[in-house]
Amino acid sequence: MKHGFVKTAAVTPKIKVADPAYNAKQICAYMEEAVENGAKVIVFPELCLTGYTCGDLFLQEILLRDAKEQMQVIVDASKGSDALVFVGLPVEKDHKLYNAAAVIQDGTLLAMIPKRHIPGYAEYYETRYFTPGNEKAEKFTIDDQEIPFGANILFQADSMDGMLVGCEICEDIWAPDSPGTAHALAGATVIVNLSASHETVGKDSYRKMLVESASAKLIAGYIYASAGEGESTQDLVFGGHNMIAENGTTLAEAERFTCGITYADLDMHRLSHERRRMTTYLPEKKGDYQIVPFSIDEEETALTRTFEQMPFVPSDKKERESRCEEILSIQSFGLKKRFEHTNSKTAVIGLSGGLDSTLALLVTVRTFDLLAFSRDQIIAVTMPCFGTTDRTYQNACKLSALLGVTLRETDIKEAVSVHFRDIGQDMDSHDVTYENAQARERTQVLMDIANQTGGMVIGTGDMSELALGWATYNGDHMSMYGVNAGVPKTLVRHLVRFYADTCGKEDLSKILDDILDTPVSPELLPPVDGVIAQKTEDLVGPYELHDFFLYYMLRCGFEPAKIYRIAKNAFAGIYTDEVILKWLRTFYTHFFAQQFKRSCLPDGPKVGSVALSPRGDLRMPSDACADLWMKQIEEL
């Protein structure tokens, strides 16, 4: 499966209780449909071949015999397919009855997995019929075929590294010593659960929590298929609540009280990446496990899962607002601690009228309110130079006044001009020296004002700029505490938007709205007709793309080809493939070349699962070679 994606399916057929022949037809039809749609792991509910609600009919030999015969019908129907199929049925072994899963592929019965935990409480009375399954695999002969029988059996895909499938049945996930945990520690990256969980008020939420938490704790894919329509409603009603989760996130969930197939694409490479980075995830010996190989064809999975265009920003408004409040609190409390430790008297911020410095000022204001410091001890410094526009200058001044902070204006044109004369820089040469000299002069002014006032320079640069190296070394690259260092550009915008929407001050909201509408720019080149001439995204590319690339490279460990593939999926109709590839090339070129800037970053709070601090998440050598990554990009 290309790039690690595997299509999986949880299926709830409409059955008839105690009618294996009818049920086998339904199972075969759904199995064929799932295979046609590219599913490679297909899971049916617990005891679906007979129905879970057979009661004492489970003790009838005629039912058991017919179930075994119809199982063979399903086995035969699977011939020619490489899908790994799990079907629930009652199985007699050594004169005992087991609630089991038949594991089938390509016309072969590979194994039988018995249920380990048999409930006999409340409305459950499985202990009346079924025996708890053995853990270690034993030989079991069925219809002259010898197969392994036991809970500790895993199924290894021979054509996909890292795809190892384990099975548990219904109550097993509810038990404290769930077999799924042992399976995962033995190497399983996918756990399937054949279930017959009936509905009561609120049970669906608890069930979903169980599945998500199991997949999160085990760092695994979890496929949960539950019984539905057709089961006896004598005392219980079954809703067919199918779910497929991956590492704590539900990828797909069936509408309850319906029958059908729920599909989702699991990402084996991402799961492997997560386990590699989690040093507390320690595998155990596989001595008590039997590994059964199975073959799946290598092909490109047609993706049905979607990828958020802005993975750092929740799409749900309520969740996004909650996230924004939490991040602002993390930033503010981080800065609060630094002020308490250093006994600094003032905060000094270079206020440009742009997004990043605005966010840094808002965070500092919150911090001073927490400290019960007067806001006039915040010194916002505006430093007009060759590229400053009236719009950003006026917004900086108005914002300072509305927030009640002290505004200082230091025009640096003369100082920079003298510096150009000293080093022999042509004023008409708008090269990198022309730009960086202004950025470094700004930083010098801020540092010296901080010394004058017993203060601390608050850094404004964000994580996206740090990823691309879009900062002047020893210029805006440097500060005494970088409050935005853990915030990507796409999230900066939403944080400022959240503040504008919740501050309760119309005049402040109006200024913040205009700042949000201002193009992102360092304003280091002269404006054209009074309008910003230097737009960052025209030079380095759209930040929404770069944040997308950054997230999937660092958080998920994806290779360039995979990031390109999912970016085409996420940004279809917004950017052409050629544009995405162009900026992907730019991203990797800059990311590797600019690590030396990140290696000496000032302190700043981590706010999310991706961070670039050389003391924390990213221990990357400054001289790492990018050839391996760039070669793959050139081959796309």
C-alpha cells in the first residue's frame, strides 16, 4: 500500500437470528462490495453468522453444524481476494463452545481467535454457553484442515512493513487486561474488534471513548464492528455502532441503527512513526505469539480520508475558540514566570503594525494584567524606516493607545544611513544587506531600550518564520523571550481574530481587523505609491502550505512524496499540483539550510505538538544534508 495507507472496513449486515445460510449470503455480499471498494481488512460483528442473540439455541448441534458449513461458504467466496476478513461465529472445540472470530483470506481459513473475557453480569449471560478462550495458540482441526486456535495470534502483511493485525472480541476491550494491549506490545499496529454491544442511553459516547482511548494508548488503528438490525429485540436493541480510529482520533463512524459498511484509510507509516518517537512504548517479547503471514497486493489506495488544510487550527469554531484561549494562557503564563524570575520592570516590543508583533503585544498585556503590573510599563517601540507604510505605522500607534501601553517612536533611517556609509553600502542597492541592516538596527534599539528601563525584549517571530529561516540572524531572530516561537503563522491569525472577537471593545476590534487584513511583510523595501511592496508570501510561498508541510514532516514523519500526495488532496481546487510542488521544494530547501538559526533560539513557550526549540523537540544538526529529501522531490 503506497505511502502506508490501508483501506479498512467495519461491516454490519442485516441478519436473521439462527439462520446461518441467510447470514452468510449477506456477509458474502458485503465482503464483495468492500473488496470492490479496495478494503484490505474487513471486520464483521461478533457471532454475526448465527446472530448474537441466539440464547440457548447456541447449544443446538444443528445450529453449530450449519454455522460451520456456512463459514466454509464464506471462505470459498473469498477466493481471489487479498482482503483479510474477520467473521464471528460459535465454534465447538474439545466439547466446549467458544465465541470466536474466523480469520479468512483468499479462499483459506487462516486461524480462529476465541473471545477471552466472557461476560455473565447484568443482561449478559454468555457464560451460560461459552468458555474463555486460550491465549497461546493451539492446533485445531476443522474439516480436515489444521489451523491455529488462540487469542495470541497476529497476522503479518508480507508486502507492508509495520502492518500486523491482532483481534479481540467485544467484552475484551472493556476488560482491564484487554488482549489488544498484549497484541500491541507484541507488535500489532491494527486491532480489530468483533462486537455485539447493545444500545442504552449514553452508551454510544462511552463506547466511542473506549475505542479512541484504546487506539491512543496503543498507538494503533482500531476497527470496531458491532451487531445491528436483525438481532432479536426481545430485551435488547443493537445499533450497529461501527467505528474506525487511529491513534486517538475517530476516522469514521457509522450512523447508529443502520446497516452497511464504514470505511477508513489507516496510515501504517504514521503509526510506526509515533511508536518510534515514543520512548516509553516498549515492546515485549513475542515468544507466546504465533505470527501468521498473509499477502496483500501492493497498490495505491484510493484515499477516502481527508486532511485539514490547516492542521494547527481546529475547524470547529467552538474547539478553535477554546484552543485560542488555551494558547494565549500558555504564552502569558510562560512570560509571567520569566518576569517573576528576572525581576524585569518593563517589557519592550518592536511594534510594526503587523500580525506577529500584535500578537506578542496582546500576550504581554495579558501577562501584565496577571502580574497586576501597570500596562504603561509595556514599551511598544515603532521604528519607521525605508519600508514603513502609513497604514502599519498608524495601526501600531492606535493599538498602543487603545491597550494603554507606552509608545516610543525611534526613526532609524538616519542610523541605518550612517551605517550604510560606514560599510560602503549603496543606498540604491536593495539587496539582502539593505534589508538586514534595518532588521538588526531595530533589534539593537530594542535591546538598548530594555537596558535603559530594566526591561526584557519580547520576541515576536512565529514558528513558521523559524521553520523557513525567514528572520534576520541577530536581528528579529533574537530576543530575551520569544512568546510566539511555538505558534505557526496560520494560528497567529486566528489568535488575533479570537482576541478581536472577544475583547468587547469595538474600537480595538476595528484596529485588529485592519491588522488582520494587512499583507504579511517585514517592510524592509520602499513602498510603492504608499502601499507595501514586499509581501512575504510572494517570496517564500503561502504560509498555509508551509504550515501544512511543517506539520506532516515533523509531527508525522512523512516523506516529501507522501506530503505532496496529501497536499494535493487537501488543496485541490486551490493550488495546482505544480504550485504545491514548487513551494514544497522551497520548504525543504529553507528548512535544512536555516537550521543554524534555530540552533541558537531564545527561550519561548511550546504550545502544541510541533515545536522547533533546539532544547526541546528538534535536535537537528545545523549541517544536515537535504539531498535525500530533495532527490525524492525532484523525482515527483
